[in-house]
Amino acid sequence: MRTFAIVPVKGLNVSKERLSNVLSPKKRGELTAAMLRDVLNALKASTVHEVLLVSPDSAVKGIAEEYGVSYLSPKRTDLNPSLTEAIEWCMQKNADAVLILPADIPLVSSQDIDKLVELGSEKSTAVLAPSMNGGTNALLLNPPNVIPVCFGPGSFFKHVKQAIVKKVEVRFHSSREIALDIDSEEDLNKLLELKDAAGPKQVFEQVKLQRNKKSVQTN
């Protein structure tokens, strides 16, 4: 089965706005790039055949070139239309299935990815891995257009509903590592508690430095 991975990436300079109270735009961009590299390392070590980064940001194109993966600048920047465009791109390249992963799940492993691919090896199957807040942090579709994508708030149950409507078999993969996406300072703390993720940890050290500076200024 030819499985293509699609990783949507918001522009690095405008990413992770919920972390703006602890990280500057530059540091948020560095964090996003570090997490993306962790995701790419896991994908490169997995059974996925090809990886496609989807982003309007030319800096992301540079990371794609660095890792030897494909890059698509979508015609529309909204998430679901850009993913639909990416799915069509994969189908034109003869993908049998697509695996959609966000760029902000740095703890994902190649073993997790291989398990998702294994669960989705049969036709007319959708495999979902939930986030901690009711979203979808991994979605494998076989074939790639078996259900429409509907990422956003509450997307996990929206995808399940689409699969039921389309009479598609739904399978689930529960993974603590996939479930943790990094959107807040609390998420950063959880990240360091779960695993020594080198890329994000470098940025988190900057967070602690900023905390110390604020503490000194307050005192």
C-alpha cells in the first residue's frame, strides 16, 4: 500500500499565537520548526512512502528541501480546503492512502505511524487518533478521498460521523504521544514531563529564561 503523509504547517512567523504570552514570534517560529522536524524524523523512519508539507510559508519549503520531502503551497490557506488540495495531489501521484498529521505533535514515533498504516491497510477504512481536546491528531484515509476532511474544533466526532454516513469502517489508535499537541505553556510542561524531545526542549529553555527575567524584574 502506497501511503503518503500530509503535514499541514501554518506560517512559522504566525504560528502558536496562544504562546504569545511566553514566546516572541521568532521563538514561536523556532518552536514550530523544531516540532516539525521531530514529526519529519518519525515519518522518515516509518513505512510511509512519501511526505508532503503543505504551507504558504517559503521557510517551510526550505525545511522540505532539507529533508528531501515534497512541498505544496496551497491555493487556499484555510486548513480543510488546503488539505483537500493536498489529497488530490497525492491521488495524482497514485497514493493508495493518505495519513494526515499536524506539525505540532513532536512525540509521535515511527512505531505510532506504522501502526496507523497497518490499521488502515484495508480499503474503505478511516483510522483516527484523537487529541486531548476532542480534535483529530492523526487521520488515515484509504482510499484518500474515502471521507471529507473536517479538521477544527470537535473534529474527532465529525470525522467519525462522516465515516458512519459514508459507511466506512472506523478504526482507532489511542496514543498519548499523538494526543499531545503543543498549543499552550501547559502543553510545553507536559511535553518535558513525557519525553526528552531535543528540538522543542531547546525552545522551552528560552521560556524558562524569559520566566527568570520576568521574576527578576518583578522583584
